[in-house]
Amino acid sequence: MAIQMRELTRLFAVLLVASLVLTTANSATESENTSQTNAPISDQSSSSSASAIFAGGCFWCVESDFDQVPGVLETLSGYSGGDTQQPNYKNHHQGRHREVVRITYDPEQVSFEELLHVFWRSVDPTDAGGQFCDRGHSYTTAIYSTDEEQHRLALDSLKELREDGALKDSIVTEIEPASEFWPAEDYHQDYYQKNPLRYKYYRAACGRDSRVKKVWGSDAYSGIKKS
């Protein structure tokens, strides 16, 4: 009986995620019908703020996590890393873009090194095929450095993790110079706030938190002030 219940629970989770994907796809079609424009956004760093760009699987979840990091001023979901112009939710994978989040932060409150610490411990950097239930290149992890200093710090953090031996499996996260950042459609922005129930069901069914905790143990989500 217990086995049957587990199977039914697993089936429900799969159906739930599939339903959410279809709902998002329908929203994408609606957005396209409204002729929403999509133009690249340049680095928004200023004398009082800086930007970081991370790919950590579903950008809804990355937004939600980094919005709870003290010193983060803004998060914006988008697409980057590919070779096509004006990618959107429906076609970004065709141009080898990843789902990414551009994080604007106050360097006096939080450093790029601290953001790297949070990033590593909020994803599974050992998964080369995607993240959690979301599979494919567009969901793989990456750090897109906006300048030479960020690139050096990202490489140093990767080296430190590998030497530390905290993870059993090899880290496959790519570190690359940032290319054009294309903002995602409006309905993706702050999705976890606009659709809290759907978001929570999706995140739980996708297995994100359970996998991150399995990979990182007590260090999972270190630096994130969970509400």
C-alpha cells in the first residue's frame, strides 16, 4: 500500500509539472499575440550598484532566491549565452540560450564573492543535463562574468570548491564572459509573487529544494534569508 501511495504521489507531481508547463506555454502564446518587444539590456552597473548574471535552472526560482539576499536591489529574468537575436520563452532553446537572472546589487551591502557563495549553494552544479525536473541546455548552470574581475573571482570560487571537496561529483557549471542579456516576457518577471500557489507547487514538484539539500547538506541555501 505504501508503495502504491508513493507511486501515486510521483505521478501527481509529474502531471502537475506538465500542467504548469502547458500553462506557461499558453501564456507565452498570449504574450506573443500582444506583440511584446524584446530588446537587449546592457550592463546596468553604476557608481552605487553592480550587476551579476547567473543561470541556475528555472529563472522563477533563481529570482525568488536572490530577492531574499540582503543587498540585492533587483532581479530580472531573461535569456543569454546563445547566438540568436530576440529570443523568447518559445524559441530561446533553439539558439542555445540559457534561462538567466540579472541581479543588480549594492556592493557596499553584498559583494560579488558573497553572491557566488549563494549561487553555488542554491543549485546543483554537478548536473550537466539541466536542473532538477527541467532538462536541456537552457536549464544548465552558468556564471556570466560582466568584467575581468568577476571572471577571476568566479574561477577562484570554482577552484576553491573543487579543492575543498565538499561535493562528491564533479562541478560542470560553465564560467563565460557575459553576452547580450535579453529580458524575458513580463509574465515571467516576479512570477513567484504574481502566482504564489502555482510557483510553490511547481518548485516542490520539480524537486529543487530536496535536491539542493541532498547536494549541499546543511550548507544548502546559505546566505538566503528564507521567509
